[in-house]
Amino acid sequence: MKSAIVGAGAVGAYLAALMTRAGEDVSLIARGATFAAISQHGVRVDSADGGFEARPAVVENYAALGPVDVVFLAVKAHSLPAIASKLGPLLGPETTVVSMQNGIPWWYFEGADRIHCLDPGGVIAAAIEPRSILGSIVYFSTEAAEPGVIRHTAGNRLSLGEPSGERSERARLISAMLVHAGLRCPVTTHLRQEIWVKLLGNASFNPISALTGATIVEMVRHPEVSALVRGIMSEVEAVATRLGMELPVSMEQRIAGAEKVGEHKTSMLQDLEAGRALELDALVGAVLEVGLRLAVPMPATQAVYACAKLRAEHR
């Protein structure tokens, strides 16, 4: 299969390096200093398990590739509205678009029910046909130390799933390709539930880390902050329950799993320290929008969201 990865940050460059090392036909779309660095030096992955280097094909112009079989959208959710209209040259009638964004994806609700803070004006929905979308949840932890240099700190799992919950042939084929590249890549029929399980942590740990500068394990082990984390998780779980989701993991199991990650900075804290825009709407704002729609009280989530927004404005 011919693949294109849109976004050359911590997730996209890491995925491109893995796939290139495995001999897959993959091209990475980058820009500016990142394009220049990868063009000249390739991608270097540093990992406690042993690093490696790879030289993926890299382009700046979407039209340089033409239609591909698979597009991996590895940009942050807040970047999607701006690039959606550029994706056209990559999309053929049978192209699969794999969404890799944290939080609630833009496609979770359709039409008038879409989450407006994620897809203002419906520009993403207009550019990407619903039938082309294959969802994913990224569980590995990576950091972009500098353009083209990726630090892999934990995990190797990426779950794939159809928004409809069916087990499709295209999901099986893409899973096999990613397994060949070195990832654990299960195909789930419960992607929507898994999204909410991950959100329990993302909606709580991420904004609190941006406010405090704390690692995940520090937040878990701090009594008052841990209580706040549980308060936010309870509110997020209430929204999921109102949507009919039965989560397979309890709040305490989710916290225990987060603690095992150890002294890891959340992606939001990494973005804050690097001066990048924060994923506040995808991880928190979207949950609040759905909670408001369903009349679920979310005072702890709202308070932390408001403070994190102000913190982002005063970087």
C-alpha cells in the first residue's frame, strides 16, 4: 500500500521512521525547518530500547504525491481545519484516512450534531468523506526533541477501529502493515468506548500538567491534585455514560495505568514548554461542549479548562 503521513511531529515522524525501516511505501509531508532537517538528515529515533535512523521520503507539497491508499493524519486536532482543504490531491475514491488525533475526533458526531469547537464551519467534514475515515488511538509516547529527532519514551500500541464498530478488511490490512513496521496494532470493534477511556486521562492530566508543570506520576501521587483528577474523570465518565458508553476500565484502573507511565510529561505540557498551541479544545473543550448539550454538570472540568486557557495565553 502507498501511504502518506501528514504531520512530521512526534507521532508522524516516528511512524514514518518505523514504516520506512520496514520497507513500506510511505511519504512524510512536512514543512519549514522540519522539512529541511528531515530532507538532509532523515529521522533519528532515540529510545531506551535502542535507537535507529531512517530516511523517509519527505515532501512539502501535497500535490507532489497524488492519490494514495492510506493517509495518516498525524497533526494535532487544532491544525486540521487549516489543512483540510489541502488534502484533496491525496484522496482517491478508495483512499482510507486514518485519524490520529487525541481526544474526541471531529467525526464522532455528524451533521448538525458535530462538535463546533473542533470543526468550525464544518470545513473538515466537507473535505473528508465519512466513508473514508478509519479511527485510531495512539498509545505510544514520543517527544520531538528537535526537527527530525524523536524521543520514544514508552509503548508501541496503536488501536484501529471503524467508526461504525464493524471489523473491516481495510482495517485488517492497515493493521498488518503497522504490525510489520513494529507496532502492536489491534483492530477494535469498540473504538468509541476506547476514546472515552483515554479521555479520562487526557481531559484531566493534560490541562493540570500545563498549569502545574508536573509529570503524570507527580499528579497521581499528590493528594489534592489526585483528588482533582478523580473529580474531572468522574465528570467525563458521566458524559460517556449519558452517551450510552459502558467503559471497560474503571477510573481507578485508569489512574493506576497512568502511574505506571512514570515521570512522563503530557503532550500538552510538552507543547506549552515548546511554545506550541495546546490541544485544549480536542481534549477538554469538546467534552465540555458535549456535556453542555447533554446537561451534565462539569464544574471541575470547566474550572481547569478556563485556567489552562489563560495559562496558554500567557506563555
